[in-house]
Amino acid sequence: MSKCIIFIFLLVSLGGLFFALKTYTDFKSATGRVTNLPGVQTTPSSESSKSEPSSIPQVSVVATGLEIPWALDFLPDGVILFTERPGKVRLIDSSGNLQSKPVATLTDVKPIGEGGLLGLALHPDFVNNHFVYLYYTYSSNGSDTLNKVVRFRFDSKTSGLQEQTTILDNIPGSSNHNGGRIKFGPDKNLYITTGDAENPSQAQDTQSLAGKILRINPHRGKVEVYSYGHRNPQGITWDNDGNLWEVEHGQTATDEVNKITPGKNYGWPIIRGDEIKPGMENPVEHSGSITWAPAGLTFHNGSFFFGGLRGQALYELSVDGEYPDLKEHFKGQFGRIRDVVLGPDNMLYITTSNRDGRGSPAPDDDKIIRINPNSL
């Protein structure tokens, strides 16, 4: 009898051990399907945002076959909205799928030279008001060239833009030098960069909207000249202390990185680079005799990251030391880089601009690419 009990006990114990091993194997397999995904992920999904930075590949292609993507931003659920310069707003869903149907097609966009559908920004209270802001080039009479900022309401049911409202109109425009970057600052005001519209004197005219960084309170609609003396600024961001920084295109060379103080004059077209004139500000860093053609700007982990169009690189600038330290990443690998955005997963998202008439596009251009800054 005792032998029988011992035998039954052994059978039960072995069965329990087998079940435990099988459960562990199944669990390991299941978690492996999450943590061992292929190298390329398409969007900052909830899984990727929880992953250790070291497990995320250095470079991931998010979308290909795009037509001059200019700016992008993230909805709260990880959906990406982005602009294409000829006039389309498009969407990449939270599963990483590029939707073939545009969110919106703006028929009055004037895609001339460097102009077209440019900046995009989401209202800080997007969860409640669903406001999306766009900056684009247009013509008021068929022959002139202007820029304006408009607001739409994003309809989550149809993934469309509705209720267009003009926020700021009659910004001087031209074939080139339209600025176009828009972002909400820590103060929840909307900041707008405008170019000199190929008329340098406008940058020094504080009564003109050209060649400026403008600030608008989106509730009151009042516009103010935040800084002036800019040639063609295409990137703005804020550091951890709330300071505004900007990158802009110089003339042929002498591109600039500026720390912006409200009300200050940044010199164009009177001074460039290290030239000095009382009442005018010098850049923190400039390109000297070479050309970056900087566009897009974000701040992450103590460094500023911006794209290079002519420079064809992702630039990283640290200003913590005695002198600014500039590094180049991916030189020539992606071609022209237009926007650089920090995603909700703390990854960098860049747009290429190889189909804008100034690059050498690959068959799958243009692209949105995710960069793991921890691996740079």
C-alpha cells in the first residue's frame, strides 16, 4: 500500500513539474515575440516605448515613397501626422501603417520653389480640442506669393481635417525663404518662423512679418514679433530651462544656431557669423565657409539635433562645455534631411527631402526614419 502511495505521489510530482516547465516555455516564447521583433519597427508603439533603449535598432525606416515630407507631429495615441509639400496631410497609424488616403488635401497650396505645405503643430490641449495647425504658401490673387497659418479640427472618426480657420495671414512669401516651422512653446503659445521672402531688408523691418520669429496666443490671436533679423529659419526648439533656440540658413554658407532672447535683433542682412555690430546678436555656432542648410531642431539629453539639407547629415550640437561641440551623424547616408522631431518614445524621427528638386532621390524616397539617439 505504501509503495502505491509513493508511486502516485511521484506521478503527481512529475506532472506538476512538466506543467511548470511547459508554462515557462510558453511564457518565454510569448515574451520573445515582443522583445525579439525584427530590427525595423514602424511607429513608437506602446511595446517599443517600454523597450530598453539598447534593444531598439539604431535606424528604422518608418515610411517610404513619400512626396517631400516637411513636418511631422504625434497624436496622443502614437499616430503620426505629417505634411507633404505639394499640399497633403497624411497619417501613419499606431500600428505603423501608412494610410494611402490623405487626411487632407489643401487645394490652395502654392508649391513653388521652397514653398508649399510646410509646418505642422498640434495644440497642447489636443486631447480636448483636436486642433491641428498648418503653415503654407498660397496666392491671394493668382500672381502674388504669401504664407499663412491655419487651424483645423482633427476628426478621429474619419481621420480628416475640418473647420478651417485662418490664424495669421499675409506673411510675405516668395519662391524661396519662406521659413515655415511652427511649434507650441512651454508657455502654450504658438511660435512661427518666417523667412525674408528673398527681400533681406524685411528682416530688419519690425513692421513686417518677414524674417522673424513670431509668437501668437492661440486664444487671443494677438501676434508679436518675438525676434527679428532672420534670413530663413526652419527649426526651433526649447532646452530644459525653457530657452528658445533656432537654426537658420545663411547666404551660401554661414548657417547659424541661435539662442533666442525676446525682442533681440539677429543681424541679417547686416552682420553674419562672427561679425559684430552693437544691438545685434551673434550665433552660438555657425557653419563658417561650409553649408549645413539646417532644418528641423529638437533637444534631447543635453544635445540639440538638427538636419542638414545641403549638409546631408544629422547634426548634434552640445553647448555644455567651454566651446560648442558639433558632431555629424549618417553623413550622406540619407541625403537631404528636412525635419528632426523627438518622439514620445524618446527616439528621433527625421524626414528626408530628396525629391524636392535639389537632391538625388533613391527609388523609395522620400522617407521618414527613426533614429535611436542612445546608439549615436
